[in-house]
Amino acid sequence: MACSAEPFPRPTRVAAEQPGLVCSQVGMEPAEDSPMDNNPSDSKATAATSGHLDAAIVEDLLSLSDGDPEFVEELFSTFQTTAREGIGRLRLAVQSADHDAIRREAHSLRGTSANVGASLLQHLCAALEDLAPNELGTSQGLFDRIELEFETVCDSMEQVTL
């Protein structure tokens, strides 16, 4: 999917707290059963996520670890460290308008975001990854949204009760 060539407005905390708004601004609609609409209080693993973490995926991670909350906490910590490094590389790629590096780093961050249930971050990365070379003018605004959503996901991870 390619985004329009119009630049995105600078991100705000309000935009990060309204996933549907951000999805519509990158040309996506959350599915009816979207993880952005999940009610995390319906599962053992709960978080005040406002749609930034998919509670079902967090629950699956807990299940895969035979209920070991330390495993999920370590996974979240590893995600935060590696994603922060990837965002640093992505920032440099966006600043230098390096299309190949943008695609590579956005793809990597997209996959790691999916693994931990950061669905909106995953979709934002997909939108950046799919930009055509002539659409790189929109990459800075989209990157700003990714960076803001990443910080929101990290905050949500800190609030998860396992």
C-alpha cells in the first residue's frame, strides 16, 4: 500500500492515543475485530493500552511460556532495546532519504512490532516500508508517528499486569 504524497502533520499525543485516527491518516481502516479495539481487561494479561498492545497476543505469549511472566517481561525488554536501535537507524535513513534503508529498517521494525502485539506500530511501519521512492517527502511525518507510537507502546508494556 502506498501513501499519498501529502506530508503528514507533526504527531501529537492525542493522535497516538487515537489509533483509528492515525490509521485513517495512513490510508488504513482498523478491521471490525481489530486488536486496536480489544478489551484487554477480558484476559489474564491486562494493560491500560488504549489499543497500543493487542491483549490477545500478550496472552498468547504468556501461554507459550507456560504462564511465566518473566519470559514476557524479558521479551518486552528485548523488543524495547532492539526496536530503539532500529528506530535510530530508521531516523538516519529517513534523514538521508535512503529508500532501501528505509524499507529494510521499517520492515524489521514491522516484524518485531507484530511479534509483541504492537499492531498500530506494525501498520505505521508497513506504510513507511511501502512508500515509493517518489513519496519519500512523506517519510519524516510518518517516521515521527512511528517514534511517538513506539514510546506509547513502551509505556503500555510497563503497565501490563501478567
